[in-house]
Amino acid sequence: LVEGRVDSLEQFRGLGTSGGFANADVFGAGRGWAFQIMRNPKSRDMYEQFMARDDVFSIGVCNGCQIHTTLGLVPHRDMDTPKEMQPLFVQNTSKVFEARSLMVGVQVSPAIMFQGMAGARLGVPGAHGEGRFHIPSTHMEQEIIDRNLVPLVYLAPDNQATEKYPYNPNGSPYGWAGLCDPSGQHVVMMPHPERLPNLDNWQYLTPEMERDLSASPWLMCTQNLYKWCT
């Protein structure tokens, strides 16, 4: 977008903003990418026009999660709190880069990509240095809770959402691992479910999962988005 290799996003239905060591995952990490977009009028306008449509979806993972929240895209759409009070992702409580296998729980939310998955408890990789939710507004925090805009939480061994390290690798309040906007079209998350496209990619499967599954459960996210688009 910044380089002008794409003149318009009108032809697209989905936008995936990836992770992957933006700015070495320190000093603001994905926020640096967001500022590149915000300070380029052409890319900023394309982004805003795309996100204003009601026939599109977006996913921001890890650094992409930081980008979308910095731009005010999630969860701000249709929210009462000013965009300036958006949640941010700041340095992990441990103050180091955390790369480990985690367990997350899928919660009831409007997120299109997680429809039919509420109650699932799934393994997922995490790899970030700045993944802790910082919510500067108590009003925004309560609005997120009231509108069920948290599709993913980190789980402790008792299958409860947790702030306890290392099950929660960054210290995010309430164990929050992802957010969506009120429409459910736009989702951000800090863990990396896209790294588990096949069962062979999983570090550990329960005996029940090995017996009953023929594909990675995370593929249901892709199936949900495909069904919604068609």
C-alpha cells in the first residue's frame, strides 16, 4: 500500500496483517508499521475505505494485532469510547520475548471466524515481546466485556482464563488473547493459530483429539470466513 503496488483494495474481501518481527518486536513493534500507513495519505485512505465496508473481514496476528489496534480498527468500530483511548499492546510483564506453546479457550463473541467454536480449548503457539493488553479507559474495558468482544483467552491447566505466568505469557488482564469489533468482521489476536494448519504441526494432541480429528481444528476459522464470503 505504501509503495503503491496496489492502487485500490476494492477487489479484496479479506485483509490479513501478519506477525513476524516488525522492528525486531521491540520499541513499538507493529505500531511502527501502523505509523507508516497513517502518515501516507494514500495508504491511510485505502485502509479506512476498506474497513468501512460491510462485506469485508480482517485478521491481525501478533504484530498485525498491534497494527490494527493502533489504527483504531479493533475494537473501535461502533464503540462509544474515543479512538484515542484504544487498547494497546505493550511490553510483556516478564520484559523478555516469550515463545512457547499455550492453551487458549474460544469464547462466545460476534467474531465471524470463531462461529461454532465457543467452548473449544486448543493449543496454539505464542511468540512475542510486546503482547500485553493495556487498556487506558475503564469505560472501554467495560464495553469490551459487556459486548463480548473477547473471542480468545489464555487458559491455565484448570481450563480457566488466567493472568498467571507462564500460561498467560504476557500478563494481559483477564487472560485476554484476542479482540474483535462489534460487527464480528474484524479480529486481532496475539497467538498464532495460522502456524497449526495440519495436525502434524501440533506439539501435543490429547488421545481423544488423535482419535477423532482428521484435520487441525483451527481450519474451522478459515471455513467460517469462506462461508461468510460466499
